[in-house]
Amino acid sequence: MTAFMPHTLADRHRAPLVLSDLLAPRVRRTARSALLVAGGAGLVGLAAQLSVHVPGTPVPVTGQTLAVLLVGSALGAQLGAISLLTYLLAGGLGLPWFAHGGSGWGAPTFGYVVGFVAAAALVGWWADRGGDRSPLRALGAMVVGSLVIYAVGVPWLAQALHISVARAWAVGARPFLAGDALKVVVAAGLLPAAWALVRRTARPRP
């Protein structure tokens, strides 16, 4: 898809679909895509280091969910998913940027990282259609994106620890619902606010 990267002269003058369309529009398309993908993955890796251990569960509290939602929405479905897939593959192959500086494929919490890819694609798809420009629509996308992360991460945790899905939900989701709700609200507020700032900046001055 070329909608994410302005390429022709006509592309450069069209209305932006997602926030990343506004960044360095004159940079060559391939280089710009690579920078956005790397930047998104790096932001999630940085957010993963804001990690707090929670007693009784192998799942830490991190800033990852917020970063994933923001990256997916800002980059759109295609680049958002590629960015989070880059995060997954690089961490799986040994780059220590999972929570607590971890890496590799074998952690019980790796399913949440897989869920990040799907969540970024979903919220990015919504943003491609203007779903990040009003708080209410953005809130709906962020809630669904967060649920997708749980939908992948909790069964994976159950299988990895050889426990029931109900038990995995109790240790791998329930303790984090309040914090994730706060992240959802923050993400749903930041994105429309960014678009409002863009509109205000672009408005001709009298």
C-alpha cells in the first residue's frame, strides 16, 4: 500500500491519513518507512523498560500497552504491524528490549508480544479510517486493541505455565485491568489532541 508514504507529487498534497504522514514528507519513501518502523519498535522497547514486578504473577506492569496503541494509531495498520513485528523478531532473536531487559522466544509472557502485533494492526486500521480523530472513536479502538492483547497473551500464558485459562486470566489479566484502562484513556485523549493541534497549526492566520 502506498497510502502511508507520500510518494508522488499528488500524494504529498493529499490529506494525511495518520499522524506519521505528517513526519518528514520529503524523505524518500523507503527510508521514511524504515525510520518509522524502527522508531515505533524502539518506543515500545523503551516503554518495556518501565517495568514493575507484580507479586504472584510472571506478568509485569510496563508502559508497553500504551506505546503499542500509540504506535499502531500513529503509523497506521501496515507500518504499525510491521513495527511491532520488528520488535517481536528482534527481541526473539536476542535484542534485550522486552520487559526487564529480556529477550528470546520462551518466556510465558511472549504471547502478549504476539498480541501487540495484532493490536497495532487493528488500531492502525481504525486510524487509517479517521478513528483516532475523536476521543470517543479513539476510545473504542483502544479498548478493542487492549482486549486483543489479552486474547492472545492469556491463553499463551495458560499453555506455557500449564494452568487453566481461568487461572491465567486471574494472574495475567485481572491485576492489570485498572492500569490498562488508564492507558487506554490516555491514548484515546492524546491522539485526538494531536490532530487538533495539527488542525490549529495548519489553519491560515488572518
